[in-house]
Amino acid sequence: MIMTRIFVKNTRVMITKLTLTIEKDIIVRAKQYAKQTGRSLSDLVESYLEQVTRNDSQTATISPKLKKIVGAVKLPKHFDEKKTLQNYYEKKHV
């Protein structure tokens, strides 16, 4: 019999509700997007706010258009952009 033990660090994160006033059609589209990407609307808003409020030099060099979508997509930790792009071009030109 193999026993596996998982140790979880107990940390407390303060979660607070937030009420926003947003145009209805934007909410509908945002909910659809969240569903398609497998994320919650709260997660999308939180990721966006995290990125916009981060004060580092990397964020300062990103264009305003790109800043709007930073954090909207979560990539795997070991995502290889060059390999993925190469695979895309190989499939496209075959």
C-alpha cells in the first residue's frame, strides 16, 4: 500500500465583495468569454485589476491595448512560445 501525503500551507486571503456598475451588453459578453475560457467573471476582473495596479517596469513598457488583455489568458508554467509558433507554421504550410 502506497500512502501519499499532501501538505497544504494554510494561508488566509481576505476576499471582499465588490459591486460594479457596467453596461448590460458588456456583462453578457464578459460572462460568455469567462465561460468559454473556463474562468469566473470575478477571476477575470481580479486578474485585470492585479495587472493594472502592479507598479513595475515591465508593465510600464506594455502598450495600452496590450495592458487591457494582460492576465486574461493563463498559460501553462512551461509554455514554449517558440515551439508552439513553429508547430503552428508547420501545420499551416503543410
